[in-house]
Amino acid sequence: MTITRILTAAALASALAACSSGPPVPDWKMNAQSSIERFEAAYLAGRTLVEQTEFQRARSQVAGTGKVDLVARVELLRCATRVASLVFEPCTGFDALQEDASAADRAYAAYLAGTAVAETALLPESQRAVAAASDTQAASAAAAIKQPLGRLVAAGVLLRANRATPELLDMAVTTASDQGWRRPLLAWLGVQRLRAEQAGDAPEAQRIARRMALVGEPPAR
């Protein structure tokens, strides 16, 4: 789920579109977009304090409109980055607002929680094929998602629902590695190492552990 999806629902279809012949884009939209992009990038890079600061800025900008449904979507985006990084915790920020959220947002929240969604058409377009796929097709459906973060979200949902295959793990590791996203990369490598240990493949588990040690070095300030 991107900021475009968050702020383009219903009457806000052009919320982030600046047109030279149209009225100026309100500051809150531009500020929220910038902060969301920064908190998303910071979280994936493992910069927790930056993520917290930028998230609060984004939420405050959107909250200033009094549109509860938009604030709920910002909360969902934050939860999605955590699922992509295999942090499976309650989406409490969204839960507190779900009464005023749309049916589509409630469906997406259920999807992120690893719950089967009956009406997959309510989900973000990139996730629909994954939600509807069989266990043998799910990994391929996730790999077909073009947006890297969306791909990792789908992979996280499948792992949470106990539907992850070795191919899915490889795809998630490659995706996080290619983007230089430390937090999800460490999480997915950890799953691979655990499975190698469970399979009795000590050399492979040690190889992955060495890679994790490299990724886990403190990022440059």
C-alpha cells in the first residue's frame, strides 16, 4: 500500500497530483507524503527513532483534516512495513480506528493479520492474486508483484499464514537485499537460517549466520 493509495480514495483521487492549471495542492498532502516516504524508508533501513518521528509527523498532518479513514490508512501502511519485516504484532493503531474505516481497509487489515479474506476484490490490487492463490501458486503470485515493498508484504502475509515455501523465502531475501533494506533482510535470513538448522544443514545455517552478521553491522550515520 503506497501513499498514493492512502490519499487517493473517493473524493481525494487527485490528492497528491499537482497540476499547473489546477488549484495548489494543500500543504498537508505534500507534507504527509514526504513524511510517509521517510518513515517507511527509515523503518526498512532499521532506523527506529527516525521512523517514529516521521510517522508521528505524517499522522499529525493527516489527522489535521479530521478524516478518520485517512488516518486509519496511514496506520495500515505502518503495519504493512512491519509485516514485510516479519514483525507480527497487533495493528493497534488501526484497530482503534476501524469503526470509521472503509470495508476495503478492514479487509486489508485482516489480510495483513494472515486471515483469509472472502472478498479479495476489496484488497489492494497488487495483493489480490496472492490472496486468491492456492498454496502451490502463492509464491509465484507474490513474486509477480512489481513493487518491492508490496512483494515483501505479500511474502510476510504468506509466512504468517504458514504458507511460505523455500522459493518464497529466496524471493523475499533477494528483494530485501536488492533494496538494501536491513530490517526485513535480517528477518528473512533468520527464517532461512532456522529452517536450515531444522533440516540439519549446519554449513548452510553457518553461511546464513555470517551473512546476517554482515547485514547487522550498524548503519552509517
